[in-house]
Amino acid sequence: MQVDLQRLRSVIRGTGWAKFLAIMYYIAAVGYILGCVTIPFGIITIILGMKLWSAADNLDRLKYSDDPTALYAALDDLGSYFVWSGILVVIGIILTIISVIAFVLYFATYMPSLYDLYSL
């Protein structure tokens, strides 16, 4: 199968930005790993960076070799990247909902005592 590089030019041109984002993911992962509670976020963030870097490498390889297997490998890496990204978003949504519920319950419990304290 022949790959039409003209149609993929805009995707291949973005490999530099993909590698930049991968480096930003690695830096963010260090911040996550420094916190005990956020270590799972750090691990997922490292995986995201690795998948994005690998996809960019495969697209660079496609640019120079016209090898269709490089395109398939890049698409596979991007697919994994989006799956892990979705997992991270779902975890974030769940933790946000739990935090809001905990916040509401905390203030629902202690607000009457604060009202009594300040009502003179």
C-alpha cells in the first residue's frame, strides 16, 4: 500500500508539537509523583507522554521512509493515547464529584454550629 504523504503533511508537520507535549507530560508526571495521593495520575501521565512520543517518532519515520507500517504504528499509538487520556479524564470527573459531595456534606454538618456561634 502506498502512503500519500501530501495528504498526511499537516499531521506529520505536528510531530514537533507532539514531542513538546510529551515532554510537558513528563514534567507534569514528576509533579504528580511527588504527591503520595497523585501517584496514579503520574503513572498515567507518563504513559500518555510515551504514547505521544512514540506516535511522533513513527510519523517522522513515515516522513523519511514512506513505510505504511509506520503509519499503522503511529495510529495505534494515538489510539492508545486517547484511551489513556479518556481514563485520566474519567478518573478526574469521579474525583471531582466525590470532592463536591464531601464539600457539601462537610458544610451541611458544620454550618449550623457556625450559625449559632455568630448569631448574637
